[in-house]
Amino acid sequence: MTESNTKSQDEHINQFITDLMNHQTRIRAYILTMVSNLSDADDIHQQAAQVMWQKYREAQPIKHFGAWAIRISHNIILNYYTKKKELLFSGLSKHAMEDIANRTLQVNDQLEIRKQALQSCVNKLDEQDREFIYFRYNHGQTIKNTAKHFGRSVHSLYRSMTRIHKNLMKCIQGKIISMEDAS
Amino acid sequence: MNEKQRDVFIEQLQFVLDNQLDVQDIPKLQQQLENDPDARDIYVEFMTMSSLLSDPDQFQNVHDNQQTGNLLREIVEADQILSHLNQAQINKLQSEKIEKQAKEKLNEFLGNQKTEPIDNNSSVNSDRLESNIRLKLPMIKVLAASIILGICLWLFLQPQFPSQIALLRKTVNAQWETSPGKRLYNQPYQLNSGLAEIEFNDGAKIILEGPAEITLESANGAYLKKGKLVAYVPDAARGFTVNTPFANFVDYGTEFGLVVDDASSEMSVFEGEVKVELQDKSSTQIVPAGESKHVVAGDHQIHDVISQTDYIRHLSEEVVVKPMEANFCKEPHWRLSFNDMQKMKAEHKVKAVGDFNFDPQGPALKHLPDNQAMMFKGDNHLNVNLQEQEIDNEEFTLSMWIKCNSKINQCIYMHHIDNFEADQVLYIERDKNNHTYLKYLFCMENKQEGHRTKHKIFRAKDYVPGQWMHVVIVFTKEKAVFYLNGQYIDQALIPAGYQIKEHPASYLTFGYAMNMTNIQSLELKSGKQFPGFNGSIDEFSIYQCELKGDQIQQLYSQSLW
């Protein structure tokens, strides 16, 4: 391989990494919403990243990386539906699924604002609630394991998490409205 | 949707997120999503928020230093793992090539110049690395698994600890080098004689005839180093592959026989078709039913052959596979040593909490490649969480070396919670007469009677702080037996009605006892806690069988120099 080929390949890889990093939050949010469980979403995210790279290295530069990546992820998700029959989405009509997909894309358009709002809302939680959220999500733990870690019953932690999520959702809505009003 | 319905809906989404929603609750939730646009809105809001919360950089402001530090360690450890990969797992030449590419990509990603690549022996420029990681933080996990490390680093990072991929269905006079038990894992097995029927998770079945050496590689494939097998592959398992030292055999939904010795592989197709591919990929053939092929070491051709080999295609005598017997229980199923722990940390199966170091003065065990022990200083602990592990049988043995440095009254070593119904705790306690005991306590919650009960405590008197001890606890269906330094100490009946539900390594903590659990409420006054552990632990192992007294004595005496 010549030096210029190597350089060009390196640039190609670097461009792909940059594109993927710029859009990965959006891709992941889409996958999780359409798959609905964290563990499968991670697997599909990894699988999608691999497929994207395979296609990317063979293709001309991609103009709209985000839309292209979502389309690839969507195809992988459809394949996943055919393998897993017991999914929440398996009994939904095409209309309902498309509606959820469209709502997801609309929400994803505000992802940066939502991210900022969420960060501020999480910081407003009391320390114990923040620790629950931190352990569950940042450590990638199930509710059951989170309950064990904090010495709580699983049932009571489900209740607590419902309260925390409800508060966070309400807080985010409030922030988005005030941000939109301000602008 | 009213407030209460909204609460119930959000609570159910929590279950969905963990894939824990009861099957009978799914239709109701589906109906809500189908018919109620509000429900769809809440669903999308909830999932989007959960995705953002599980985004690695969400908590960067809150736990910035910790997060960056952890990731820095993960990256460095990933590189270390890369350099300690088990080359036998995959083809050596291929692995070296990919490893080289992977290291180059890792170096590029971390912003190192080619003149100063990451080297296991060199110190890392932590400032530059940290700033690069900070920028590139969100994608590290995904990219490390797929792209950065030469697209397929994940091939190398196959679980260090076996995952179950097949079941042993029947055996006839089977003599194993090490009895495998009913569940089979992605690891090598040696059948010295007899027959064994193995069903892979994807549906293929093989009848293995001893003597044979086989490595189960995946839910749909194996590596046969030596021996004979017949494979029956239903449509669902098309693509089932048997690799051998000289050729690979890919099944297209059929039945075939294969025999491998030191110099050749011979394969006969009984039904359907099989693809034969030489190891160097120089030749490939599709072999139809009724034909046999022969591949010889060093000969780059696939030869026709009239097979003289007799294959056993059905097992007439059915023998129910029993859990492994003590005589065959030679190796631990699961071990936590210094070397293993580095890999487990990278796989998130072990999490160190607090400042964590290793004691270079571990027990001098002659069979170990390292003598470093996990060191606890009272303010750190270690969580082990192998979520995928299930109980294989009802017998297992815990073995460990422990040393307590402190002279305080209580010192916790290990805390295992079984499905929140029972606690098992190993600790040291000093009584008012100044006798020091090593104690093992078993507590359980009696749900019917609504109270907690404390069961038998094993006690070893006059333990001397600062000395290494070998502790073994053997669980069977009926009892638990306690050994110290190879000697039997005590035993207790397992409380009637209690059945161990989770694997001992499914949720295990070293150096710390959880708050508000059975052990806390029974053993300590309200509001107090066990003090943190000050000492060391090494070679924590779980044998999935009942070790007998003479084996434990042998394990202890053979371990020492």
C-alpha cells in the first residue's frame, strides 16, 4: 500500500469517526425508542456502527450522515423484529409504529436542547434520587441490581424510579418551553 | 390518560427498558400505544430521556473526574488486554495481523504519534490522553467494539468467562477428562471414551465419539481437533460449521460424519450438502449426499475418497446426564485472580469501588502466574456481577485465600445476596474474651412468617490477624460445610424450603456489607454498619460441584510452596 493510499484511508476513517460521533446520540435515541430495551439497544447500536463502517468505506462521502445512519439502523431494527416475536412492538400496527418513528425523529430534532435541559434537571434532583439514576444508567444496571445495590426492595425502587422519571419529564418540558419562549 | 394511569404506564416502561415486562402485561401496553396518541408521546419522551441518561457523557459534569479517570483506565486496560489475548482462540496469523491493525487504530484514536505508540511498558501521556478521551468520550464503547480496534476487536474480547452455548443431551459410557455437567460452554472439552450427544443452542446436534478433543466455539459451531462426530443440522441451524486443523466444514442443512486425526480430516455427507474449505482458502468444494472427501495436512487439495469409516448416527441407549461428580471436579468454573480481574473489569463484570490496589505480597501459591492479591483498606470494595450466570446444579464450592490485617472487632470479607431472600456473609469477629473468630453466617427472610431468621454460624476460633488462611465453603442441596486450611470445621443444614436461586457470582461483594439487608438487621444494632474490610483476598474460585474433604485438603496443601 502506498503512502498516499494509507493517508487517504486514514482520512476516510477519521471522517467516519467524526460523523459517527456527531450523530451517535441521535442514533442511539432512535434505536432505543424503536427497540425499547437497553440491552438490545446497545447490541443493535454496535451492530449498526459496524454495518455503517462497512458501507461507508465502500461508498462515496455521505452527504447527510444522520439520515443515512438512521436508515441503516432502521433496517437492522426491522431485522431484529423478525427474530424477536415477543417484543412490545410486535403487536403494533404499521400505522402506530410509523407514528412512533416519526414522533421519535421530531423529538430527536430537539435533542441538544433536551440534553441540556436534562442535565440541569438531573442536577436539581436530591442526592439520593440522583444516585439512583446515576447507578442505573451510568453503570448500565437493571432496576433489580440497583435495588440490591442500595438495599431497597425492587418494588419500592420501581415506585421511586417512576416518580423520578415523571419529575424529570415534567422538568424537561418546562425547560424546553422556557427556552423556546426566550428565543 | 389520567395521572394514575400515567404513573402505571411509566412504571411499566421501566420494566420494558429492562426487558422484564410480564408477558400478560404486553397486550395492554400495546393497546395503549396503538390507540392512545398521549401514550405514544409519553413513550417517546421516556425512551428518549432514558437514552440520554444512559449516554456516557450525560453525567460528565456531575462526575467529571471520576468518569474521565475510569475511561482512561478502561482504554489503557483494553490495550493491555489486547496484548494478552489468547492466541489459541483464533487463527494465529490472522490474529497477529488484526492485532497490529487494532493497535495502530487505537494509537491513532488516542492521538498518539506513530513515533510514540502505546506500549505496555511505557508510561502514557495522561494529560493528552485525557483531553482526547474527554472529546471522544461518547463513542468510546461503540467504537472500541466495532471500528477503532481494526473493526473487529470484539472478536478478541470474547467473554473470558464461558457462556453457555450447548447442552449435553445424552451420554453412553462417556469418560471425560473433566466432567462437563449438563450445560456446555464455549471452551474445550476432552472425551476420553464413549459417546456424547450435544445439542447446540441454534439447533444443531452432534454425536461425539471418544477419544475426541473438541472446542465449542459458538451456538452454531465447533472446532474438532481430534476424534469423530456425526452432525445433524436442521434448517434453522444451516451454516453450522465444524473447523478442523486442515479444513472447515460448513453445513447446508444436512447430516454428515467427520473424523479428524493428527494428519487428516475425512468427511462423509449422509444427507443434503456440505461445503469443504481448506484452511488456507485455496480450495472449496460443495459435497453432495453420498460422497466423502479427504484432506491431508500440507496437501492443498481436497480428495475424493470411498469412506471406510463407520459412524454412529443415533444413540440407542439413553443416559440422563447427571451433574458433575466430585471426582471430576478438578478446575474451578469461575475464578477471580489478579490477571482475570483485569479482563473482567474491561467487560464490566467486576467493578472496583474506591481506591483499589493489589497486594504484591499475596499468598505464595505455586500454581499461580501472579502472586498479587486484591487489597482492601476499609474504604473500598469490589462488586462482582455476572448477570448471565444461572445455577447449573445445586452443588457448588467457594474457595478463597484471605488475610485480615486489622485488630478491630468486626471485619467483613464477602457478602452474597441471593435474590434478596438470603444473605451469606464471611467475617471476623472478636468476642469480649478477646478470642477472634472467623465466622460464616447465613441469614434468610421468611416471607410466609414475615421475619428474618439467622441460621447456623460456622466459627473458627483464635484466628491470628495478618496470616493467610484458605477458606472453603461447600454447598449441597441439604447442607453447607466449612473448611479452614484444608481441615473440616463445621457444617449446617440448609433451611428447609430454601433453594439457592442465583449463581454465587451473580451478585457478590468483597469488603463491604450492604445496608438494610438481612445480615445488617440481625447482626448489628440499628444504624450501625459493618466496618470495611482491611486485608487481602486472593484466588476466589467457584467450583460448580461439591468438593470432598480429601480434595480440599489436597487443594490447600498443593497450593503452598
